[in-house]
Amino acid sequence: MPDDQQFISRWRACEPTLSAWLFARVHDHQWADDLLQETALAAWRHQDRYDGRGPFIAWVLGIARNKLRDHWRRQQDGSGPHRAQVVDPQALSALDAAAEDPALADELTLRREALDSCLQEVGSDQRQLLTWSLAQGQSMVQIAERIGRSVSAVKMRLHRLRLGVKRCIDDKLGMWRRGA
Amino acid sequence: MSDPHEQLQRWWAGDLDEADAAEVQAWMREPDHARTALAQAHDERVLRQRLAGAPTNPDISTLIMRERQCRRRRRLLTATCIAAAALVVLGAGLLLVMPTSQDPVDATPPVLAVVESVSGAPQWSAPTLETRTLTLSSRLPVAARLALPPGAAVHLRLADGSALDLHAPLDLPATLRLGDTHSLHLRSGVLQVQAAARSAAPPLRVITPHAVCRVLGTRFLVRVDRRTQLNVQEGRVLWEPRLGATRTLSADESATATISGSRQELVVWDFGAGGTRLGGRLNRDAGGEAMDVVGEETLPQDAAGLLVRRDDYVRSTQPPAPPRPQLLGLLQQAEAVELRARVRFATSVPQNLSLATLFCQSAEDAARFLPLRWRGGEQPAGDQVFEIATVYTRDGRQLFLIDGVVVGDNAFAWPFARWNDHIQLMLHQHRGNEGRDLHIVYDRFSLSVY
């Protein structure tokens, strides 16, 4: 009987990497969610096939690649690559190699903490703007109407906001690393 | 590359042309850049999840628990089949000890609501559970979905003590989903909420296709049909229409929300003046009744992106192109979508012809469609122009038909992430008209995205 606790702990350690890798491949959060779930279930069902010799992340990435192939097949009905797909073989190899590096998981954990901390510093109006745009998927036109600004002004504010969040994450990571 | 961070964001949003996308990929060949791209993808995922208040990842423990439940049920079914076969073989009189099942409701924590009274014949279902009749003392887990036929009613008590009266008027079935401990998704029907005071927990909210009603006080009534009407009876409710300004309503105040705000119309198929005439013959095929197109058509180059795999019903001479990323992005972000077609029948139309527009995930979905029948018994005659419209709205990942035939029927829910595979304009013809010629002009086929 496979050990669920061990599987769950291994899965949770590599999940952020897999999630990022899937999104980088499909460019769609819902598809990435679906594929992540399908990969998790397939990995759990076949966990006895993981022999423990190589990194767990490499093994589940293999499963995720198969799920991704099935996904593209379903989406395109064999009519060729989707424009959003990464098709450059060297870029694909580089993405795979980066994802298989166990150190990336630690980095992503730190990034998550930094992002959480940065979000605390975002004002409520700015957070609302980000929520409308990123979480609720409202268009620039809708947001512009809601707040009574021009579309270009909304675009600019969102661009600055996102840039600000990114800089905040980088600053915090730098500070933490220097502190360490 | 000028700004990799911005270019990656634009690529993921579908805003880059092929040349720029190729440039981003060339940039990603460097190991450090690939790592940067993954880090940014990670930030993008987490940021969206945090802002949406969603859990970071699908919980693996829950997935495993559900999978185990499914396996148990499959094993139980297999054992039951074997036992039944053994009974037949061995003859009557042989008693077999059948495996007993746990009540799946008990195995699906947490219980969110208990039924305190019920009238009519309501049903409920939940993920991994089959549909069952709602009875007194039924214990409903998170994600349970209640379906009430017209005239039925049910009184529920939530775990926090809040009382819900769900009622299906005679002209409207009711559908309610218990989202989680603080979210109720009312698709149609009338819901009376008597909210219990909550201290630490998030406030209870009722989510409809048109608005979110967030409890600030105690008692209110929500009715959902093709619009959402809120009447506050006691206390206050924060009213967040999908289109329009958020405001707080106090006792004796009311508000109405529809999908009628700003919209963006995308003409996905416009043949212009004169149109392209499709000659068709009504035939029956293996799937029932259908129309085969025998004429030819010309598809404008720029419309091929979204158009429309027409399968067995209206056969195209040109295969569909993959959907355009920008358009897909727009559609996936839409709060609601209206699909509108203008058609002219150049010949008289047989009796019992109906026409439907629908989004399909796959060819199998086409078999599940219900037609948008002519309203008021009106039947199209020769040279008449008809406008038809179908409105869909989204709830998370599901796409619901809210205008057309049925409100809140489960048959019309598709996973939102995949609904845009193709769109179908479908003719459906009932028995008795086989072999008749039919000429139809499609003038315009458009999507409005809200």
C-alpha cells in the first residue's frame, strides 16, 4: 500500500514549480489548474511506478508533459500548434531544465512569501484595481467606466502597479538574501 | 528584447504577434531567462489566486479523498453486479450478503446545511454523488446543488444557524449551489435569507449571474430569472452588480441587475449585403433530424478565427482555423456573452423547424442541445428575417445559458475554459418534413461580450 503522506508531501514540494511550468506552457490559468489536477491524480494513481532514484519533480513533469500533449490534441484536433504554445525546441529544453532544478522550488516558496508581504502593502484602491483586472478578468473598458477614467489611464495605472509589485518582490528577496 | 517582464505578460495575455512571440522564445533559450520566466509565471499564478481569494492550489488531500470515494463506489457497483449474476445462476432462495455502502453524504465532509422542511419533488446532487431526492433531514455537503421544479420549496438551516427558504415559482425552476461556508450560488428561483450573525467568518454572500449580495445585516430576498432582484427586509446588504456601481442597501430598499451594461460587439461572421446563400435539404441522419447543406459558401478570411465548426448540421467547405488568441482572451474574461444571429429564410419553412445557437465543447455536446424555438408559436415563412439571441453567463468555470430555453438547467453548463472550441448555429427539424429543400441566408452572426 503506497504511503499517501509521503506522496502528499512530495507533491506539495513540487507543486509551485509544476503550476508555473504549466502556466508558462498553456498561458491560461484555468487550463493550468485543470492540467495540474489531472497530473496530480495520475501521479497518485501510479505512484508505485516512481522508484525514488531520480528527483520526484522530473517524474511528475513527465506525467504533466503527457497531459499537456493530450490537452493540445483536444484543443486543436491535430490541426497544428496553437499560437500561444512554446514551439522553440531550445526554449522548451531550457524551461524543462529550469523546472527540474530542485533549487527552483525553494526560490518559488520565497517568492510566494515575498508576494504575500508585498500585497499587504498595496492600498485598497490599488488592490481593487488589480482584483478587477487579474482575478475577475474585467476589461480595461469596464474598469475605466467603473472608476471614471480613460482606458489609457487605467492601462498605465495597472502597468505601474504590476511593475511596483514585481519590484517589491525583488527588493524583499534581495533584502532577505542579504540578511541570510 | 526591450522589457522581458512586460513581453512575457503580453504573450501570456495573447497580445503578441508571431514575430514578437518568437523573440520571447528565443530569449527563453538562456537557462537564466527560462528560470526568470518560470518565476514570473509563478508570481502571475499566485497573484491571481490571492486576489481572487482562492486557495493556492487544488488541494491534493481532497483530490485523493474524492478519488477513493469514486473507487469505493465502483467497487460497490462491481460487487453488486457480481452478486446479482450469482443470484441468477444459483437461483432464488440463495441469500447473498451484499456489501453495504456508507452514506456518501456522511463521507463527504463538511456538511454545510440540513433540510428542515420540503415540499414538491426537489433533487440534489454533489460532485462524485449521483442525483437524489431531497428529503427531510438530508445533510448537504459543500458544493451540493439543489434543483427544484416549479412549485417546489425547501427550508434549509446552514451550519452557522442561517436559515434559507428556496422557492421555485410556478413559472421558474430554482437552482442553488452551496459554494462553500459563505457562498451561495443562486442560478434561478427565489431565495429568502435570514443570516445568522457571524463574527470572525467572512460574511455570507449570494452570487447570481448578475450580482453579488453580501450580507451586512440579517434578512433579505433575492429573486433570479433573467435578472436579479434584491429586496432588503432587515439590516443591510452590500449590492455588487456585475455591471454598475457597488452600494449598500438598507431595510425596505431594493435593486435590480440585468446584463445590459456596456458591451463590446464582435462580428464573427458577416457576409455583408446579400449574404451567402446556403442551400439545404432537410434529411434525417443517424443522430435524428438535421439539415445537410448542399451549396457552397465563402468564409471571409478574418472571420475564420472564431467560426464555427458546423459538423453534421451545416457542413463547411473549409476547415475551421484555431481560434484567435486575443478573441479567446476576451471571451474567457467575459462576464456574459450574447450570441446573436440574423437569418433570412428564402423559401418557406416547414412546420416544426427550430433554430438554436450554442457553444459547444465537442461534437458530443451537440447531442445535448435544446433548441431555441420560435416564440409565440410564430413560424417563419418565405423571405422573412429573424433575429435570434442566446445569452450565456459565467459562474467560475461554468457557462450557463440564462436566456433561451431553460434557466439553470444543468444540461447547459459546460466547463468555461473549453467552451470556445466552436460555436454552432444549428437547425433542428422535427419529423415529417424530410426531403424538403430549404434556402437560408445568414446575414450576420455576432457575439457581444460583457
